Amino acid sequence: EAGVVQSPRYKIIEKKQPVAFWCNPISGHNTLYWYRQNLGQGPELLIRYENEEAVDDSQLPKDRFSAERLKGVDSTLKIQPAELGDSAVYLCASSSRSWDSNYNEQFFGPGTRLTVL
Amino acid sequence: AQSVTQLDSHVSVSEGTPVLLRCNYSSSYSPSLFWYVQHPNKGLQLLLKYTSAATLVKGINGFEAEFKKSETSFHLTKPSAHMSDAAEYFCVGDLSGNTGKLIFGQGTTLQVKP
């Protein structure tokens, strides 16, 4: 079974430029998460989707960040315009809803390392 | 406030000696707790999880963790370190009532010396 796929793996841009990250979750996983991991820190949740609905976007900086999950499968996270402080690794994770389990494991992709110059 | 605190940012052990990575949590709910490992340029991998069943949890690669409610701790142990265990380890909690919203600790870098 293929894991969570993210692209690109690395991206270098100049500040004020736009950038987009793409995530393909594990087949059948209805929940999708975007995290940001700053250097030397643990990941922090940006947004969570249940199917195509964003159910938790409280940590997403909405002035410059946007995300979409059309058709409830793939997702795109966009930054426009990028700032120097956006340099980080952006992780995507997915999980499936299992009503007979008291926890649904999140499976993480390898991440996209963004460098803003 | 809900939080996860990893008490050591860096741990160094010799190959074949025990590993102890410490983690404390703060939560108003019964937490679900996890340990993830992150190797360089690899995705986060789940080592083990505690979800209100047995307090001593066994994971992959010989790792174990014990949930101690009285101490609000969830320390990760392994009897004998292997060179391949060198990585970044994250203690993670779902601290708001099994919402799926994970709170990560700051991470502990495990170095294994030959």
C-alpha cells in the first residue's frame, strides 16, 4: 500500500513569491491534515479536513495561507506571498475513520522543505 | 493548558545500553499518547500508542512506554540501543478528548555512539 505522497520534496523561492504544496493521502483515508514543522521543533497543525470540509483551520494564517481539498481526496496548501518566516517543513498526514477504534492513527508523508530567501 | 513536554532535547547513549526518553503531559481529559520517530528525510513513523487500555505499551523495534497518570508521564524506554535507533523522537498527545488534534513535544534527538 502506498503511503502519503507529497510534492515537491524541496522548494526554494524568494520572499513575496507564491508557492503551493500538494498531498495525496492514503487511499480511503477521509481525514487529511497539514502541519508545519519549524527547525528544531515538533509539527504544529495548520488545518484538518474531514472529506472536503475544513473542520479545524484555527491555526492557519488566513491572510496568506489557503488550502483546498476538492473531491475529498488530494489537497493543496498555498502560501501567497511567502515570507522569510515561512521557511519550514510542511507535512501532510491522513487517517481513516474507524468507529470501532478509539484512535485513528495518522500516517505522515515525507514533507516538503520550503526555503524562503 | 494542554501541553506535551519532552524533558531532554538531546540524549546520547552507547550502543547496547538502555535508552530513556522522558515525556510529561498536561491535560484536563484522559489523554491518548504516542511516540513517533523521525529519521532524516523520512516521514514520521508511529512507534507506539496509549489509548486508555494497558498502561505499559509495547511498540516496534523493542521500544516500550509506560503511562503513569499520577506522574503525568509517558517515558519511552528500550533495553539496548542500536545504531539504527539514532533519530528524532517526538512525544505526542491527543489531549482534548480524542479529537484527532495532536500536540507534539519539542522532540528529543537520540545519538547512539559505537
